[in-house]
Amino acid sequence: MSFDALGLSPDILKALSEEGYKDPTPIQAQAIPEILQGHDVVGLAKTGTGKTGGFLFPLIDILSRGRARARMPRSLVLIPTRELAAQVWENMGIYGRHTKLTKALIVGGESMPEQQKVIERGVDVLIATPGRLMDLKQRGGILMNDIHYVVIDEADRMLDMGFIPDIEKILAMVPPKRQTLLFSATMPPEIEKMAQRFLRNPKRIMVSPPASPAETVDQKVFIVRPDQKKKMLLGWLRCDEFKNAFVFCNRKRDVDSIASYLRKEGVSAAPLHGDMVQKERTQTLNDFKDGTIKFLVCSDVAARGLDIEAVSHVVNYDVPFNADDYIHRIGRTGRAGQTGEAYMLATEDERELLDAIEKKTGRKLPIQKEAGGGSAPSPREERQSEGHRARVQKSHEKRPQPQKSKSPQQQSKPDKRDDDDDAGNGFGDDVPAFFRI
């Protein structure tokens, strides 16, 4: 099926063709006709499946037939984070460039007066985070009685971030006669309850099992000690295989600490988390997109929806507390039919979190090395170590063997290699020396 068969207008089809899009993704193929027919929709699809296009393409088509009035947006797209909202705003400009539709981005960290000025001129599509929209409403900067199309994107992430009460208040402010679209990667009971309350006989679309990792991502888990993590990460990022990567941490303070450590070691890295000012977050993300920064050390603010092509790796520096977050984190690679790799560093006391991920995904995580045997080296270090071990073995063969006989106790004790305590280029019996520097 092509986009031509979905009933979209020539203006949308022209923009999609210019972007090189020929065939819709499964979620787009199923959602777009239902939305064009005026149905409420609940779309359940994992990350990287084109959910944004699933609602944005038909929304542009529908809205192109009218015009907005001052301070009265015609549609509302609710997004959990500023980065995702900015991305949808950008996509709206790309796919709607052959229409005369206007748009506004209402997020925290930006000038409220400037945002109010845009609203006062009238906008067709209002893209907003729930918190900033509530602030704007309370200040009387927006009228919501002309909103007849509402999109709730990344609904499960909204739940995680505590936005559901705000969303319910917002939905109560807009006219009850409206078309509501809800998209989510998973469907927790709270989201299902909200859908039943605010959507009218929605068409339910599920194109893939929830909480399912991308098939294009090769996953690896390494059991390590906490003090091995930084050196192991550094070794990976210095490998040629790592073209670029997201490095996810559970805590914001670790994001800053690890990014600082990597920069001191000469690695092109930068932090990204919710405590940074919006201008800095936007610049950091743009630098990562254009390759100025190779490695983005981030919190889960970057785990959802960010559409950055050709990301070679994802590293979970910590095992995520929530199993769903693991799915979304590794979904930053292996997108748009490409392959990717996801590495995760785990300690012995995180086994329960690993079990939770396996239960959620229905798959066994590929553990590369059991604890006690030391951490596994990077791919390049593995190749280098093979040659080193061969040289060590050859040098051992050339050495004269001692003639003194050993006692039975001495004979039963295994010999230690001579580089056990070497912090040079070799490996010891327990931990690669590279990680003990």
C-alpha cells in the first residue's frame, strides 16, 4: 500500500514525496484512514514505528480546510517533553509546508510573553507540554473552546511523568464534541481508564506487541563491578564500531559526572537531562544530530520518540528501574529498518531488574560474562587480546622450565600468568588490565 491509497490530500502527498516517503508504516496505514473518517483512535505501537506521522499527516489534511481565530487554536497536540514537542513542531513545518497552516510550540524554558504573542495571532496546531499549557491557561493567555482535535502522544510516558491529572483537566476544558487521538507504546490500566473516559468508541489499532524490543537491535548485557563501569564504557566509546551513541543513566547527577569524565578522557560527549535550561538542551540535541557531538549521556528525557537516524549504539550505563524504559532506550537505535546494538552494564545486585526486563519482553537477556569472571572487553580489545595471548604463550614456551620439583601442595595449585598484576596492554586472570588503569 502506498500513501496515495490512504486518501491524503495532494499537498500532503507532495511533501511526503519530497521527503522520500513512499509507503506508510503499519501504524500509519491503519490509523490515517480512521482519523480521516473522523473516528477517535487509540494507537498502540512500539517506539520507532511512525506514530507521529500516523496522527500528523491526517491532522494537517483535515485542518487545511479552515483557518484559526485569534487566541483560539483549532487543534491541540499534547507531548510529554520539550524535546519531543520541538520535534513534532519541526515535523509539522516539513509535512505542512504546502499548506498555509500556522503552528505554535508551547513548552517550558522559553519566554511566556513570546508564546502568548503567537497564540494571539491565531494558530491551527498548538503543540504543547501539559505543564506549560496549564500555566498559559491560568494566565488567561489562551481560549480552548475552538479546539476540536486533540492528540495525546506518548501517553504512557505522560503517566510516568505524573501528567495524567493535568491532561484530564485539559480535556475537561476543550469542547466535548471533538476528535481525540491517543498514542502510546504500552497500555497501563491508568491509560486504559483515561481512554474509556475521554474517547468516544475509539478504533483500536495495535500493530505490534507492547513492550517488544526492536528486532533490528542486537542486545548484550555485561555483569560488572560498579568500579568497572566507567573504564568499560570508555573502552567501548573509543572503538571504531561506535559511530555515535546514547548513554543512558538513571540519575541526573550521574549524567553530568559521566559526561565530564568522558570529555576529560578526550571523548566527544555531552550531557542531556531535564535540569538543563531549554536553550542548552536544544543546542546539545542539535549538536548530536549533526555529528558535532558523538556521544550523548542522558537521562530518560531522551528515551522516547526522538527520531535521530543512524545511531549505531545505545549503552545502558545503569539498568533502568522500569522495564518499559529499557524498551524505549534501546529503541533509539535500529530505527527505520537499520540495525543497531544495545549494550547494558549491570551489577550483581541488579539481577532483579534484569529479571523484570526479561519478564516484560518475554525474552532472555544475552549475558556476556558472569560476575566473578571479570568484565568483558570491548570488541576491539577482544581482537587485540587474542594476539597478545598468543605472544604471551609463545614467550612462555621459550622460557627455560625450572628443574626443581614441586611439593604435592604446590603441584595442585594452578600457576598464575605472569601478567596477572600487569596494568599494561595485557590481561590478567580476573579483569582485563585495560579496565584497571
